[in-house]
Amino acid sequence: MAENKKIPYKIYLEEREMPTQWYNVRADMKNKPAPLLNPATLEPMKPEELEHVFCKELVQQELDDTTPYFDIPQEIRDFYKMYRPSPLVRAYCLEKALDTPAKIYYKFEGNNTSGSHKLNSAIAQAYYAKKQGLKGVTTETGAGQWGTALSMACSYFDLDCRVYMVKCSYEQKPFRREVMRTYGAQVTPSPSETTAVGRKILEAHPGTTGSLGCAISEAVEDATTHEGYRYVLGSVLSQVLLHQTVIGLETKAALDKYGIKPDMIIGCAGGGSNLGGLISPFVGEKLRGEADYRIIAVEPASCPSLTRGKYAYDFCDTGMVCPLAKMYTLGSGFIPSPNHAGGLRYHGMSSIVSQLYDDKLLEAVSVEQTSVFEAAERFARVEGILPAPESSHAIKVAIDEALKCKETGEEKTIVFGLTGTGYFDMVAYGKYNDGEMLDYIPTDEDLAVGFAGLPKVDK
Amino acid sequence: MAENKKIPYKIYLEEREMPTQWYNVRADMKNKPAPLLNPATLEPMKPEELEHVFCKELVQQELDDTTPYFDIPQEIRDFYKMYRPSPLVRAYCLEKALDTPAKIYYKFEGNNTSGSHKLNSAIAQAYYAKKQGLKGVTTETGAGQWGTALSMACSYFDLDCRVYMVKCSYEQKPFRREVMRTYGAQVTPSPSETTAVGRKILEAHPGTTGSLGCAISEAVEDATTHEGYRYVLGSVLSQVLLHQTVIGLETKAALDKYGIKPDMIIGCAGGGSNLGGLISPFVGEKLRGEADYRIIAVEPASCPSLTRGKYAYDFCDTGMVCPLAKMYTLGSGFIPSPNHAGGLRYHGMSSIVSQLYDDKLLEAVSVEQTSVFEAAERFARVEGILPAPESSHAIKVAIDEALKCKETGEEKTIVFGLTGTGYFDMVAYGKYNDGEMLDYIPTDEDLAVGFAGLPKVDK
């Protein structure tokens, strides 16, 4: 620990300072997240049931809520070295532009071709699939960040990668699709003729442009009906959150190196894996009574699972083929408006983040998208980086908090997660630039539709 | 100098190790580049003539061929700290995939929102414009990398930025346009009704989709007819090459830190500024007799200014409004085929690089675009980064040289410049993925058309 060292614009860890283990925050939680349930029996899912769908070692990681650390295999650490450590950036220029006494830092996860933090878990999941001797993996993708990350990871380990991409995204985001193809992935617009569930949906709704729920169902069917394949998922699950703790561990190591103690940590929340990964080491300190921090989850007002959802068991997918998870949810039948932060449109929230929120270890706020793009543009113009709409939710609240410091004169230290870049989101920026962006807040009646579909589980 | 230290995947300099001066290789050249000529008088351009078009301090940098170092102003160094130092990456994964004893390093300039090295000079040019008290600058852009970089730089210094974007790019690359608008630039499709030259061209060719030459003419007219504006350019000029030496100086500092001596240095060559910037410090050592290196410029077979051009005075622009420069050129009337490496379609070459080539201080090779995309994809799949088509010309030759080492068993050290990312070039990747990419090599008759238009200058 070195107090008073001059803080550079970017704090990079040395290779030897990079984390060698992921941290499992569940081990330190008194109230453990509720177990996944079998939707048919309502009993906790057994490992052997999950191994039909997921890779074996990932199932172990999913179910283990007592082991505090998992070694990161050397092969994954080698891949991490190609794009990690990611920089912890001191936002000197933003501070100056806001004229705030606050000290602002952001952990930037966008410096890789997938453009986001998704690669941290993609490479881990691909590794375990390869280790198990599988031929390949299947997944779904909406906005395309996860599909891109998984394509890169599978190409590195020479695994077959089959991505079901929501048809409207497939057509509207041809560049994302091409990146995946360049990495050798097979990208199928969903719903497709490839699967039984896809054919069924196409028959019922010939003109449909698809949905994430449908794409999940196709990916799961593809994995479970082909020898040597498993299904992988980019968020929500506890295993994904575990892999993403590399973000928080690096952040904490970089802060410690310069003797910096943050007052608050801010992250955007969709499925919850980037937020959970960023905050885990800090929440661990809170849980063990070693330190205290304000922790703020930011979600879109159009899809407010933490701030307006119910803490209940729900289906993880709209196709209802996955296990039930207890989480803050708007109901799997909730249809979010066409918000431009595609990565934050999930109806539920990671069960770990949900339990932490229920235990008041973190706060949540919701923000509207025009204010988010305003913050994004403000940030881009002084800090250079063009942020993803998802990440910009955290920027918005970080700026708000820094401006509060300006009012009060407090020199608070703010850390936020900048999860990715917005290079493939220029349609959204164009709408904002043209003054054509709309905000949308669901009414209580809108929410009631989703809540009505919640399964009846007495747990 | 530390021999035998373990080489990390990425060598980052500390902030305090970053260059504080740019290096002017002309000071060490025995044969100086030929001076710019006034096209009317054929006399060397005087500073006061150039200051009508360009910023004052930039004119000094343009004409000074004796001062070896220029201080980098603190304001520019502060901006550099936001995205520099760029990493020097050891391509361990590529080496393994090629099974070569060669050691491969690349200097990666793509980790900023402009996606390329262009920002290094954009911020410098914006700084000098601001310092001179100007209201704004004008420029042209084809593929859009330069326009994006300049927009970012102008937004940082609160300067007005007017970009004339070749109309077909404006229409086909709406995302690049939106990035510029997000940074506050005014982007005008060229030819436009805004300028006299634009109106004249539109009258003569109502349906034209524009050309770089026309966009230059419009940008120059806009700057010279509006009080408080100057024209800025993203390549070719000696001032731009000077700013880009930050690439080579960082590369050399990072190599020296680990006691690494490269055998060869490879870069792609369009206008020559990134190549010149990368190689300058190494060429300086050659010129001073301190060290020897193979230096290889790589250009597209479709626009082979070094390998098939003539070393002669020529117009820098097709509109013939700019000074004459002595350079390797295909003639300003040469029309390159629609190659996908938009940044490498310039008819001429930086006069510094041209003179070094004529003095045999560097070699040049040309490569065809399908082989370039093949190398790009090979690289992306093992090293993660999706490279720009321009940068991939250097990758292609680096791989070729590494494979030669495999044949001979030589452990050569290869350094190449990875100038940018290909996120906005997915149409080209799509063509390659679909097997629809064509190669094009101009015939001698094609070249004769360009050569016929060379001005008659007896110098």
C-alpha cells in the first residue's frame, strides 16, 4: 500500500499482479441465494440434471456456495493476458469538465474485440467445454456482445460455436454477425427451421422477428439433441458472476496499489454478472465487516427489475425450459420497450445480486435512456471513449454523484464499471443526435402482466 | 537495459517513460526530402504562403528539416495519457499457431475510439489550431478514421470541426458519420452545395458520389474563405509523420526496456505517416550508423506507389489546389480499384518515406487483398484483435517472414505496426467470408494513365 503516490491516468497491474483465483462471494454470504429449482418437481436441481445442459465443471461452480476461491486455470490466465489486465482509469478530464472535487475512476472492460466484459466468462466456459472433450457449444445472442465474445473464445480453443441470434438483430446488426462469422461461428437467425421449437414457432407466427426467449429455447434444444454439445449462457448464472469477479479483483488490486479507498462503487445491471463481478470483492469486505462502501446498481427505467420487480421464483427464459431461479423479476412474460441498451432488457436479475439487494448490501436506481445518452456523450467528448449504452447507465449515476459532491464540496472517491464500447450502437446514438430518442417507463398495469405469469412456488 | 527478463504478453511503458519529444528524422537524413513547390511558380513554398491554409506552428514543423527533436506540449501529453502508451504486444499465440521460432511483436494503436493511430496527429493539429486562437478546422475524410480522430480532438479542445466526407462513404458508412456527430463535428457529404467548387462539380456531374480529391478541394475552400479556420490533413505531410513518431519512440523504449533488438520492422504504407512514425527512430539509428534493421513497407497491389510508382513531383490532390510534392506516385489521376483498405488508396507517398526508399533505407512489397484478409482472419482467431484491413497488410508480411524463419530455423525478432481495428469494416470481412472478394492489379496501361498526368517539373 502506498499512500500519496501520484495517480497516473491509467493504472495497469503488472502481469504478475493479475488475479490467479476467482472469488465466490456466496461463501461469505450469511443468506445464501436460493437454489435453482426443477420446474417440474420444484425440487432443487441436482448436478446430474444440470450436466445434461451445461458443462460438468461449470455445474460445480454453479452450485458451490461455500468454496471462497476457485483457481483460474493456466490456459484461461494465458488468454486473459492477451487483453487483461484492463485499465483502471482516473477520469481527470471528466472531473475537470464537471468542476467537481470528487475523484472518479472507471474500470474499462471494452479494450477487446468483443467490446465488453463478456469475454471474461466466454473464455472460461469455452475452456471447460474443451477440457470435457466436447465438440462445441450453443448459445443465443440478442445485441450480439455475448455471441461475439463466445465466438472469439471458441475460435481460440478450436471448438464449434453455434449462435442463435434473434432475427431482428441478425438483420439489423449485420456487422456483429460478420464479426462472429469471422471468428468461425455458425450464426443462425432465430426462430429457425433448424430446431423443432423454431419450426413450431414459425408455423404459429410466420412473420415473427424472434425473441431472446425463443433463441434460448433453440440453443438449448440444439445442445441437448446433439452428442458432444452443451449450452452456455453469458449472464445471470452464478458461474458467470464468478468468472466476472476478475473485474472486481483487478479493480481492488489497482486501488490498493495506490492506497485508494472508494466511497462508492457503481455498475449497470442487466442480468447482473458484470455488476456482481465488479462489486464482489468489495461486498465480501462488507460481509466480513472489514470495510464499508456504498454500492449502487443502475438499471434502465424501462426494465426496472430491482427497483420495481418482485423477489420471487421465476422462469429464466420465456420458453420456460430452464430451471426456476429466485430473483428480482418483472416476470418472464414482461415485454420491455425497445430500449437501446439491449444488454439491459432481461426480465430478471442474478440470484446472487438479488439476495444482496434484498439484504440491503447494495442500492438500486433506475434512469431514463435520453439522460443516459446525454451522459454518454458528455463522457465521450472529454474522456475519448465512446461508451456502450449499457455502460452509460453507470456513467449517468457517477456524474450525478460527482455533481452532488460539487454542491457539498465533498471529495468523495467514485469507482464505476465501464463495461464496453458503443461502436456497434451507432443507430442509437444517431437517434439521440437527431433528437428522436424516446423514454419509456412501464405503467403499473404493464408490470401486472409480467407478474401475473410468475409460477406459484411456496419457497 | 535488462537482458533475459521474462517478456510479458503486453509491454506497457509507465507514464513517466512516455516520450516527451517527437523525433524529426529529416535532421539525420543526408539527402533531405525535396521541398514543397508552389504549383504556379514552381518555387519552394514560403511559410507565409502555407500559413494561409495551415496553422502557423504546423507550417514550421512542416518546413524544418534540421531540428532533431520537437517538445510535445504538455496539453498534448495529457491527452496522450488518456489512450497511450499503446501496448507493444508479444504475439505468443500467433507464434504458437505458426509453429515458428521467430519472435513476433506488434505495436497496437487501435485502443481508442477513433480505432487507429490517426488520433496521435489529430490532437496535435487541434492543439496548435486552438493555440493560434482559431475558431475551427476543416478536413476531408474517406473511410472515416481521420475524420473521427479529428472530431474527438476538436471536441476535447472545444474547436469547431467541419468534415467533408466523400458522399459514397457518407451513405455507406453511416456509423462512422454518427461517431463524428456524437463528438460534435459537422459532417457534410461531398460534393456539397456549401462550396463553390462543390456546386461546380455537382452542376457538371449531378449524380456523382464524390472523391477524396473533391472533398479536399471543398475543405480547403471552406478554410480559406472563412475567418478563423484552417485546413488540416491526416497523412502524407511531414508534420503528420513527426507527430506519429510517438509510435516508434514508444516501441523503441519498450524494446529497450527488455533488451530486445528487432531484426526487422514492418508497417503498412498508405500516405506513409504511420509507417514513417513507426520506423523513424530505427531509421535514425541506421542513418547515424548505430544499428541496422530490415525495414519493410507493405502496400496493396492495387495501389502500388512505392513498388511501381515514379519518384517525381506531383499534385497532392486530384483537385490540384495543394502544393506539389516530390514523392513516389502513381499520378494524381490514377484511379485505384475499390480496394477494401480505404486508408491505403492514396496515389502518392510521404516525401520523407519516398526519399528513404529512394536511398534504399527501406524495402517495399505489395500484397493482394484476399491474402491480406486471410492473414487478418488467421491473426484475429488466435490473437483476439480484429484488425483493420490497412493494418492487416503488415500482418500478412509478418506472417510470411515468420514462416520463412520456420523453414530456416532462424529465431528472428519481427516487429510490426498494428495501426487499427476493423470494427467499421465488416462489409469487407463479409465479402471475404462469403468468398466474394476480388483481387485487382493495375496493368501497365492503367498506370500509364496516371503517369501521363504528372506535372512537368525539372527538379
